Amino acid sequence: MSQSAVEITADLIRELLREQHPDLADRPLRLGAKGWDNQLWRLGDDLAVRMPWATEAADSLLRKEHAWVPGLAPRLPLPVPVPQRLGEPAERFPRSWIVTTWVPGTPADHAPATRATEAAEALAAFLSALHRPAPDGAPAGRSRGGPLAERTAELADRLAAAVELDLVADPDAVRAVWDDAVAAPEWAGPPVWLHGDLHAANILTEDGTFCGVIDFGDLCAGDPATDLAAVWALLPDGAADAFHAAYRPGTGGAAAGGGADDATLRRARGWAVLTALSGILIGEAGDHGHLGGKRSWGPPAHAAMRRLLATAP
């Protein structure tokens, strides 16, 4: 994680807007959040500016969102940030940036969903609508959406780090979930659209249920099991059955089709273990003030791991 060499300020953003999108330059502007790849700045009441700052890949991810999200957003039942303008590299800021719609709500790592049935049905409706076959030329994921076995070394490294820090009470149970997931048959269907990064900081809540999904930088085509890890990562205890009853991929609802098969759910558990370990380590780093750490990621990741091990076959 390496921060941008250019300091991102309100004055810089306003100058870029005046040069490239002058009709937006006089709107109120304030910092909203500093994410993993981008800084988010509020632009008036209904727009936001996303500025790459912490990873080299952020530019290409923003351009991908600008190219693909506007076509997907109209069919999604939860609000998502829809790119409106593309900012081109300039002398003062030699990177791409975008202006998107603003989605109100509180990230679930700060306000977890509490209304189990409503949250399960909202997440199921969103993934049912998203998980449709992707067209030729759809982007590939950054190691998301592909064969789970390719992530085994990463899983081993994360688990070893968590064990060394005494963050996982039963590493053998974690390995058993992973081994079962890797042994499940691979996805044999067409690549479907995936959000690719459905952790608690990327979904918004209001009144105990989900009200929006943000950060489509990892949008890609592949195995739906990647996104289905969210069943353990995001939903409150006791909500899984309601999710599975409502999830009907490719339909946007429960009127037709079938839910996830057993093999897909086994793979999803593996993706959930990998995501939970990552969140546990990032949360621990945040507790100690380390670069890249986020304290708020720890509690939902520990909760996800608890759910995974409590419901292991």
C-alpha cells in the first residue's frame, strides 16, 4: 500500500473540476472517507468524487467502473454509485478519477445489519439481479471469481499470521472448511457478473437492513461463490435460511430458477474464510495503528469466522 505522491486536497479537486467539468466546480466539497484504493469526497448533496491515492491499480479500477457500472445499475434493486464523469490525468494530478452518484447510508462495518429477514432478502435480491451471465469481454477479477485452489498459499499465509497473533482459536477447523471448499466441484456454468469485494465496508445499512452497495472496483465475471461468501460476512445470525430461500440467480427475485447448489455453497464457505482472515488481520493492524489497518474491519470479520465454524458440516 503506497500513498499517492500528490497530496489530495479540496483545492486540487476543485481545480481539476474547473479544468474538465466546470459545471460541477462550484458545488460544496468535503472529504467523506479514505478507502483502500481511493479517497471519497462529497460533491454537493448527490455526487461524489473518487480520487485514487493508495494503490497503483486504482486508476484502472475506476476506469472499469466508468465503463461497466452504468449498464448494470438500472437492474440492481439496491442503489449503487453510478459513474457520471471521467476525470483524465492532468499535470497536477497524473491519474484517472471519476465523479459518481452519492449513495446514502452507513457502512456495515460501523452499523451492521440487525433485521435478519429484511437484510437477507435485500442481499438475495441484489445478488439475484447481479448474478447473470456476463458478456464476452467482461473484465476478469484480480484473483476473484476463479478457482479457489489458486488461493491456497494465500490462505495458508493469512492463517499462519492469524495464529501467530493468537487471533484464531481453532486453526484446524478453519483448515477443514478450506479443504472442503477446495475439494468441491468447480463452477461449470457461464461466468456471471460479480461484485467481487462484498465485505462489510462496501455495503451500506439504514434502519437495520441494507440500503446500498458501493465500490465496484473488483467488478468481474466468474464463479458466484465469490460473492456468496457475503452470507457469512454480512448477514446477522439466523439469516442464512431466509437468504437461500430468496436467492434466485439471474432472475432478480424468487419467482423462477433455483438457488445455489451444494458445491457452490461449499466454495462460498472457502471464500468466506479467506475474506474473514483478511478482515481479522486488517482489524488487528488497525488496533495497533499500523499502516493499512482498519479497526472497524475486525469485529465483522471475527463474527463471520464464528458463524462459519459454528455452521461447518
